[in-house]
Amino acid sequence: MFIKMADVADHGVSVTQDVEFDDAVIRLRVKLGKGDDLGVNIADMQEKSVHAGHICMPRIRLDSLEIRDLKTGRMRLDMREKSKNKKLTKADQKFLAAKERKFPLSLTADQWHDIEIRIEGSTMMVTIDGTTAGSFSSEGIGHPTKRRIRLAVNREAWVDDVEIFGR
């Protein structure tokens, strides 16, 4: 599947699949070009303490992996509002920085890569091409009910063979 953000869009684009789980293994193949990224945004649209149901997400770029706890971090309503209004304090910024981790990668552009995202309790681990790329634990990742997966891009990406094994 080719996912592309429209040239006139002012926001990233996502393809969604409603699926309910607590812990899960998500597998997919991804092909990114230079400057591309793919976020696998996990959401619960019934969770009202966050913007748009955002719970957690790994974001993959050719040179980095970010794993984010969005529920207790940047998408928590009060934090998002402060950020939008440029009113984050230094303490807020430090708090938000603790809700995500970034790991270096060196992926080949325009080549397919096998991704596995494993969520167990409050821990998310991402494996790329059979090698652990990063792992992060934070309480928001452990949100008991995840109800939607969004494949989100800010430019374009190719995605294939998506499998979700949840419990």
C-alpha cells in the first residue's frame, strides 16, 4: 500500500484499522525514501484524557526510531494545550522528554525492511530486520485497551504485509 500526504495538506495522513487489544505484536514491511517516515500510532478513541485517542507510537525514519508514550506525554490534553500556546515550562519540557526515547538507525532508502512492534504491559520493543532497534517503558504504553492502529506518514511510505496479533 502506498501512503502519500497530499501536497496541500497541513497535517500528516493516516490509514486506520480498528482492532482491540491490550498487548500485541504488530508486524509489517516498510519502504521509506529519503526524508520519509512512518508512525504506527496506537489509539483508543474512547480515552478522553488525550487528543484524538493517542496512546503510544513508534516512528521510524531512515536514521532514527522514536518510541513515544503519547497518553501521559505530549498528547495529554493539558500538555498539548500548553505546547500549542507556547507555554511549556522547563519542568514541562523535562517531563515530556522523559515520555519518549530516540534510537539511531541506519536503514537503506527505497528498500523493504521488516518491522516488528511488541507491546507487553508498559513496554514497547521495536525490531527491524531481525535486530532490536529500541525498547522503552512508560505507563501510558500500558493503557489497558488499544482500539485503533493508524499508519501515519508526513510525506510518503510504502507498507505491506501488516499483521496484528493481540490479546
